[in-house]
Amino acid sequence: MQSSALEKTGDSIKNRAGLDHITFEVLRNLFEYTCDRMTAVLQRASFSPILSDMVDFSNAIYDPEMRLLSQAANVPVHLAAMKFSAHAIRDEFGIENMKDGDIYVVNDPYRGGTHINDISWIKPIFYKGTELLGFAVSRGHWMDFGGGAPGGQSWGTHIAEEGLRLPPIKAFENNEMKPEILKILLANTRTPHFIQGDLQAHVGCLKAAEEEMQSAAERYGLETIKAAMAELIAYTERIVRKKIESIPDGVYTGEDYADTDGQSDDPVKVQVTLTVKDSDITVDLTGSDPQCLGAINSPKANTHSAVFYSLQFFLEPSAPQNEGMFNPISVVLPDDCWLNPKWPAPTIGCTVLAAPKVASAVWQAIANALPERAVGSACGDCNWFVCGVREPDGKTDVFSDLPAGGWGGTPFNDGMNVTMDPLGNCMNMEAETAELMFPIAYEAFDIRQDSAGDGHHRGGVGSHLKIRFLCEGAMSVETARTREGTPGVNGGQRSSPQRLWHLRADGTQEIVGGLTEDNRWLNPLLRGHKLSYGDTFWFETTGGGGWGNPLDRPVQEVLDDTLDEYISVEKARDVYGVIVDMATRTVDEAATTALRAAMRTDDA
Amino acid sequence: MWRVGVDVGGTFTDLFGWEETTGERVTAKVLTTPWDRSVGVIEAVKKAARDSVEAVEQSGIPFDQISCLVHGTTTATNALIERSYPTPALVTTQGFRDTIEIGRQHRQDLYDPYQVKPKPLIRRRYRYTVPQRINVKGEEERPLDTAAAQQVAETIKAENIRSIAVCFVNSYVNADHERQMRDILLKHIPDAHIMLSGETRPLFREHGRFVTTAVSAALKPVMGAYFDHLLERLTQQGFDGSLLILKSSGGVMGVDLAKEHPEELLESGPAGGVAYAGYLADAIHEPSIICADMGGTSFDASIVEDGKGLVTREYELEFELPIILPMLDIHSVGAGGGSIGWVDSGGSLRVGPRSAGSQPGPACYGNGGAEPTITDANLLLGRLEPTLGGKINLDRQAAEQAVSRVAEQLGLSTVETADAMIQISCEIMAQAVKKVIINRGRDPRDFVLTSFGGAGPMHACFVARAMNIPKVIVPAAAGVASAFGATVMDVRQDVEQFMYAPIGEVDLDRLNSAYAELEQTARTLLARDNVSAENVLINRTAQMRYVGQTYEIETPIPEGALTRDALVSIADTFHAVHKQEHGVSSDIFDPAFVSLSVAATAPTAALPSYKSVAAENIVAMKSSRSVYFSGEWIDCPIYNGQILQPGAELQGPAILEYLDSVAVLPPGAQATVDTQGNLIIQVGR
């Protein structure tokens, strides 16, 4: 039907890679749609809240040579890592040995993985049973694979402490799961009740991809599909290269730090040297700190993801996400480096702790290359915590959430309030969902006043999260930005650092991570921190960095921020030089003009 | 007496009416009067006319002869999108002041560092908190702090705010504290309108419940004033029938209930079109219909199954602004007559989502538009006649210039580019339909496509082909579809209650009494619209999921007292529906009830059949001209669609020109006109 019409026009429309414009555009949309559909199935059919509520997963399809074709990366830090996982399967089994009905699985950080919790399911897709059409890959963060603490957050010194490591293996044959593999999975987790449901959801989403790819082949024929795949990759590469050409050639640097690896009190450094030459970018991480003893090491796949996703923001994010966007970018990893660790280094903190520091350093290098487009950094962490809970009757479960901070101010507007760091796009748990499932009560998830980095365009504000325990809890936390807040740009200021509190049922309270009132710094990477019945865990997240001088912020906006209690009256006065009278809701114009003038003189 | 449907859209106010005994029909299309929409409504009634063969007979409907005026309006949606309403206040549990602002803490665009989020519906300064706590079981853990509550009431009073949303955590299981708060507020502000989240929709998940309640509070004064004014103007004209309002779920309710529940009016406009498709489903014996509406800027797709519009509970007004009511599942994409063709930096031809809108409009309108639109492409391919039946003079040269600019970049001829633009745009529309159909586990081949809107019938056959849909219907009243649908909609109430219970642990007495209560509530609401008890049809469903999942699936529930045996069949039904929607299911997991729903409807009077008084022996074929299809120019007959007679048979290629639209039959398509004037097209290959 439609294809016959296309064949007729095919002669007159100038072919490109054997394709006409229409078929190309149709297939481009179709590949994107396929990944979107995978997302819809996985989110709705999965069982563990970290997938269905928090959406910590990504899906992709690959061409027959296992080049990335399209990806719905809900989690940018999965962007390049999925390819490494798929390639680990290829290297182990060989594409030529794969059969219709096979599904492969891997989570090994040292065989294409990142941290153990991110597990990838890989299905070869065949047309008419024999012709390889490509691959579907579904990657999700599973709640728990065992290890020394719930969610693998044991903050130890050996990968074995983080749970069950699955090398590349074949899990399904003829669409049937090998029963022994399921048994192993069920026996190595604190949350066996999620395993089969999540598995079913991953399989459902791989099947959805298979259906779409097969019906596309039915409609357009295998050769056209393959031509479209090749052209799609070339197309993205053209777009990305054009964009890189618009960045001035040069060598740009940036750096950032993780607060600690959990084993020492020293910050851990990322050093980025970004070289732009014509249409190529090289990101060299030489100068970054050596491999860490503690568990924030970032395996190769994860480091690549961090570099690619952070550049994506300033290149062509609307271009189809496929192999073509990787080609112009090369990553140089030094040998002894926490961003390129060797077995048996632990890696649990790689996705949420290491990756955003790499990204932030890349953004700073980019800011040097493109000052007019620079933005304040984002909160730089997703504050992922995992908590084992034990009820009085002995029933146990694992509960998790990730309270967001703010994004950086931009040349055009304030940063977004309370929004997940660029590394992911996970949603929080809703209080009423969490309370139905777990023996806890949400006491607050609201805006933290004065947490943003101030500026002409201020950063977005951070949040308070307070959870009361109606059980015994063992809390493990991954976080950073506890020594100092998020950096601003162009005269914009840093945000307030993050802090972790333990409020006891008896009314006493203490800071258990970050800077104390007397300015001591406490390691915030908690491992199984005990909470008793009635205790409350309180997380204060940071805002985004500011953009531009706060004294340039229009007075009306400062007034509005004060009336809306995003900032305090004191902050309005001391940082923005604006005198607000809360009773009359007005600004003392004369005093404000005088104060701002005096502050400018002080600055100069 | 007349039953009259009026749909007030952004540009036009449409009317369709029928005489209840003779079945005589009238229509009208007048410009919407945004400064006072009632002006357009009244004008439409006064201008309502019978379609006759040659001329249009002006007659109007006497206002005192209208028994029932059914009204669809986009007023509610517009007020929300523009944030143009007197500010409401929000009172919530301490610690939850920012739930309606933070949402679910994610972002719309994965990689845009400059993006901003939609403005919160209520500014932070008007969001107040009080200490109180009901736990997950509905038990009081901390009593409502009445001193703090009184303080909040005084503050709201001093702000001169009269519309208040009260949203406490866990109120879906026990709304006592919300009711106490209401009492305190009313004591301080006796004329306040207060919406409780536990009454608006007693469903768990605070974000959606709070936002929906805030929407209700925001719309309350706006819609109250709008309906009061409309009713007053109609009454002045002599109207004393009943005024019914279209709701988002695809039914109608009386104006008094509409004023109390303005949150149910967000799809009040498009709902009429879906109802028309539902009517057609019965009339043409096609139970499964895709309803596709293409106008100048957007393309809306929805599904009708068994004569009813498919409903979703995951509607978002804007990003992170969920409305948790059952609403027709209408999917919208930026594809319309004004969509612009362009070449992206990778050298690929793209169409939309940007539109030339009405200003400057397509290049061929001659208002300075320089970019090529779908309308320009249709003109160049000969599918549009340059005067649109003498209404306008389209500038062919301007269209050609605009398209050729894109053609040069692609290395194609102007005509090839125009053809490619149409095909790509049809594919985008097909994709929108797929989102609705395939994401919900349906097979497009089981559906027919009905096409509404000015630009719809020109593209319908191509969209259908791209989806493997064999049949397209261009309905007789396509130009006033929503107004037509309004007149045939049932009076309807949707009520819902949270009840979490794994199916193995269900307390049958509780389940049965919960359904009985819901049915009673729905019947009471219907009685307010003068529906008599014997006319009520009850349709039960439950939102269900596997124990441990987060998302629910709507599962049909049988009538009557539910027994253990019934639970077994409910579980089977759930597995089947889960399999349909998500492609997988397994009985190793336990299904659970999450909430129970009842839709109660009262069927409206049937539209009597009516034989049009068309003259015999008129010749519908007007002329012929060269039209471009699939790489060649073909001499193509042009028909006056308006006067095609029932039984007429046509072969593609052909162009059918109507008053408000043009239908294109490509080569290979065949069409007949059925007894009711609908054009039935076999799209062929």
C-alpha cells in the first residue's frame, strides 16, 4: 500500500543512502516511538518503586552491528553505558551465535556495567526468525542484589560487598527463562518480591520493541530498514559535527570535587581538559585523582556516559540519540584513576556521585568555551538513599528515595526549583504511595528557604525531606556538596551545602552528615545508620548555582522571592541589597538604592 | 421542541440542533466572541439554518422552543492555561506546602539547561500549612491545630480570598480534618467556596489530588460567573429549557453541578467530537472508531470502543499538572493546515510542530507568510481550489515561492517537496493515532477512522493507509461535529473511592457495600439533573494492579452482589486487560483492587431519522483538474460534496468540495455515500 506509493516517488526524489526523504523521516520517528513505547510498558508494568515511581531505567534499540539506533534514556547517565553492556554480550557470545528467542543479561561493572544495581536485558530481534534486524536493550536499576547493605550501598572497599555480579550470560532461550538463573536472582536479594514482576516488565518492553521493528521490516523491507539505520546514524553525526564546528577551537579546562570516597576525609578531584578542534572534541580526564579505596569509583562505561550526557546539553540534544553522537567525541582515561577503576574496586557511587562531578567539570570547561551560554551548575547529586526497614513482626523491606536540589541560573532565567540533577530524570516517591508500601511517614517534602545560589538569575531552590520511621531503619546514603554548595557563574554565588539530620523520638537532634553548627565536617556517606521507631531522618538538599551579580537582580523579583519565602528578609537585605518590609509588603526604595550603591562600592 | 448543541471553540461557535418529533435538523457556524462568549452563542441560535440544496435558509430557533441546550466550552481550560482567575488559597498539611509546585521533581526536556517549569497554579505566598496528621490507616495521629487553623483563616480573610482548596495528606482515607478545617474557614469567611481534596476525588497520591483540587478552586469563580451570565442572557431571550454542560469524561451534567465541579470541564470542547464518533459507531455499525480532528494547528486523536470514548486517568493539563479524573483519552500533536515544512541541520525534511497559525497564516493567504505550510502544499498539488469555492483568493505564486525555498535545500522539485511534506505530515498524524491505540494494546486494523475538522478529510486516506486502517468515514456533520455530539450525549456521573485490597484478602461485604454506596451517590447526583431512577445505567469498574505495582489498569466489574466466584472471574479479567495494555501478565502475582469506580449514565432521547429534502437529478460533479498523486499529475474529477446523494459511488482519484472542508480520494480509494449522508471510503492500497 503506502510502500507502493513510495516506490513510485522513489525514482523522482533524490535518493540518499537508497532512501527517500519520506521513508527516512518515517523510520526516524518510528525508531524513537519504539523506545518511547518500551518506556511506557516498563514504567507501568514494573513492580519495584525505583522503576515505576522513580523511573530509574532506560531503553534502547541497536542495529544488527550493535550500533546505537535510538534510545529513550530517562536517565542520562545510562546514555553511553548501555552500549558498553550490549557490547559485553556481543564479545562474550558473538552476534552470529544469537538466536530468535534469546535474551541476555549483564550487570558486571567490569564487563560493560556501571554499578551492580543497573542490570541490562538484551534481546536480538529477528525478521522471519532468521534475518537479524537489530537488538533491544532494557536497563533498569533493581532495588537490591544483596551485598553488605541494602541497595548495595555498603560503602566498603571491595566490589563483592555490593551484591551479586552477573557476567554476560544467556538468561532466556526460546523465550523461556532458564529456571536456575531465576533461582539465583531470587536467592541473592533483600527484595525477592520485586524480581519476577520487574523481570516480566523488562520482557514486555523488549517484546514491544520486537513487535515495532518487525512490523517496520514488514512494511518497508529489510534493505530499506538497514539503509535507514545507517543513514540515521550518519545524519546525527552530521548535525553534531556542525554544532561542534560552531564552538571556537581551543583547549578548555574545568574541575570539580566529590566530598569524600567514604574512606578518607579528602575530597576527590575530577580534572577535565576539553579540546575542540574543527568538528571533534576530546575530553581528557588526566589529572583526576587515582583509583579510590572507597566506593565512588566510576567504571569506564559510566565515565563515558557522564562525558556524553554533559556535552549533550550544549550540542544538539534534539538530534536523534544514536551512535552518530558518539563518533565526534573521544574520551581519554588515564590508567590509575577513579574514573577508570580496576577490579576489585567498589563502584556503587558511580552513577549518582561520580558522574555529576564529571559533568559539572565538563560544564565549567564548556562555560569557558561558550561564556554567553554558560549556566550555574546544578545541585550535582541525586541524594539517593536506601533504607532497610524491619517491622516489629520481623517483616523486612527496602525503601528508597532521592530528594532533588535546584538547577543553576541561566543567562535567560532562574534555575528550576527542586528538580533532579541532570544525571537522571527520576521522580520522587509520593508520600501516600510510600506510606502505603512501607512502615514510614513522610513529614515533609518542601522548599528549603535560602538554599539557592544567589544571582541576577538565581539558582533553583533545594528541598527539605523528612521521613519518620514506624519501624527500625538502617539508612545508607549517597550524597555530596556537603562541604560547599553548587558553584555559580558570571558573578553568581554558591548555594548552601547539603546536610543530613537525625531527629530522635525523644526530641533531641543532631547533624549526621555535612557541616555541623561548630563547622566540623562529618562524612555523609552513611552506611546502615540506625534509626529507631519514632525517629526522623531529615535531608536538606542544596540549590543550583547563581548566574550574574545578585545586585543586578530587579528589585521587584527580590520582593516577590521574599514574599513567597524562597528567600528570607535577611537574605534580601544582605545579599541583594533590597530592604523589604513584610508587614506592608513593600520595598523601602530609598534605603534600597543607597544600600545597593554601598554594596557595589564595597565589591569594587 | 428543539434539542440544541453549541460548541464554543477558540475561533468558531458551532451549533447543531434537531426537532424532537420531526427530526428536522439545523446548523450554524459563527465567530466566537471572546470578550463575551454568550454573544456568539445567542447569535448562533438566531442564525441556525436548515441545509438546503442551493441556498442556505435563514430561520433561527425560537428560544422558547428549546427544551435543552447542551453546551461545550473551552473557557475552563483557557482560564487555567492563561492563569487568569482570582487567586485561590491552598491550605495543606505542614511539610506539604510545595507539593503542587515541586510535582514529581522531574523535567520535561532531558537536555535543555535553560528550561523552566509551568508556573504553579497558586503562588507560594497563598499556600498555607497547619499542623495535623491522619495516618495511612485513617487514624488521627495529631489533631488539627485549631489555633493555627484559625490564624490561617484570618490571614486568608485579610487577603480577601474567597476560593480555597483544602488538601491534607491521607485525606483520601479519612477527610475529617479537611472537614474541620472547612468549618473553621466558614466561620471566619462565611461566603468562601471551599473544595476538599478528600471530596473532590478521594484517591491516593497527593500530588494529583492536590492539583485537581487546586484546579477546582481556581475555576470555581470563573465558571460560576460564566454560566450565570450565559443563563441570564439566554433567559432574557426567552429560553426556559435546561442548560446542560459537556464534561471531560464524555457525558453531560446540569449547569448547577457544573458550577460545583468545574474541574470536570477541561475537555468540555473536544468531548463533543468523541460523542459524535460514538453516535456514528451505532449508526454505521462500526463499534471501534478512531476519532481524528485536524484543524489549523493541531491534530487530536481519540478512540471510541463499543460506542464509548476511551477514558484515561493520566491526563496532564500541563507538564506535572495531573488531573486525576476520568477524562477522554485525547492525544494531540502539532500537525495542521498551518504546520510549517523546514529542513533541519542534518538535511532532513521536517513538518511542524511550528504552525503559521492564523497570522501570518500559510504563504498562499498572502498575509506575508514566507514559510511553506501544509495548506500551501495542498494548493500546489491541485488538491485545493484557489478560491475555496469563491470565499478567498489563494496566492499560488506565494505558495510556490515558499515551497521552492525548501525544495532547493533538498535538491527536489517544488511539487515533489509539496508531496513529501504532505506524506510526512500524515505520518506524524498516524504516529499520534498509534500513541493512543498501540500504547493501549489495540490493533489499528480493527478500527475505522472518522475525520473531522477543516483539514481532516484532505489527509484522512493517507493517515489511514499509514496505519493499515482499511476504512475512513467523512461524516455528514463533520463541520459541526462537537455540537452534533453534544446533542446525543448521556447525562453522566463518575464517582470513585479508594479501597486497597489484594484480591485474596478482599472483604466481600465491604466491597459490595462500597459499590452500593458509590451507586447511590451517583444516582443522587443524576437525580439533581431530573433523571428518573429507572433510566439509570450503572457501569462498574475497578482500578487494579498486581500487588507491588504502582500503576493501575481499569478493569470491568460485573453487576450485582459480588461473590467469591465473581472475584475469580475479576482476576481473570484483570490478567487479560493487563496483557492487552502491557503485553504481559502472569497469575503468579496477586491482583489487587486500588479504587472502585462507578459511571452512571442516563441515555438521552434518540435522534429521530430524518430524510433530507434534496432535489433529484442534480449533478454533483463540477469539473475536473490536474492533481498530483504519487509522482504524477492525474486528471481528477471534482465533486460538490454538499449535494452528493445517498447511494452515490465514487472512484479515486477524486476531490470532494464541502462548505467547510475538502475530501481527497487518492487513486485506489473507493467511496459511497450512505443513507445519512456520510461518505464511506475504502482507502485501498
